[in-house]
Amino acid sequence: RFVPKRMVPFSFPLSRCALWDPVPMGDVIGAHITYYRNPRLSLLEKTLRLAYRHAKQNEKKLFSCFLLGTLAVSEDGEGVTLTIDRFDPGREV
């Protein structure tokens, strides 16, 4: 199968004990979420408004925060829905 050039193989950190043989076997396959499924994003208006208000009140141009949600596969197995329903401004420290 065709694998886009921007995709890179993932690797695992080094450890003292390997649970599997790290030598690649078989053909290369794509592991990107859109490779096999139709993605859909759902964002609650309340969460978006809260994040927007926090960004406007923040004095820094760049700040970090978290958008939290759930990932679900549709009943027919063809689609994936990411529902973002919470905003966490994070901590400065």
C-alpha cells in the first residue's frame, strides 16, 4: 500500500529487556488515523468559548493549555469521532 512521504516509522525507547524481536518483518503499512477511517471532530461551544476567553485574558502571546475529550469508533467501524468537551488551562509551573 501507498505510504505518504511525511509519515515516519515509530520507534520505542531502549530497554534492558525486549519483549519482541525488533527486526522489521513484512510489508510497510500505514498507521495514520485517516488511512482507514473517516475522522470527525466535535467541539462543544462551551469549551470553545472558555478557551477563547482564556486566550484573550492571557497577557502572553504564547501559552499552553489542554483540550480533553473522547475518541470513539462508529458502529459500522468506518468512522472515528473525536469529541472535545473539556478545557484545562494548565499550570504555569
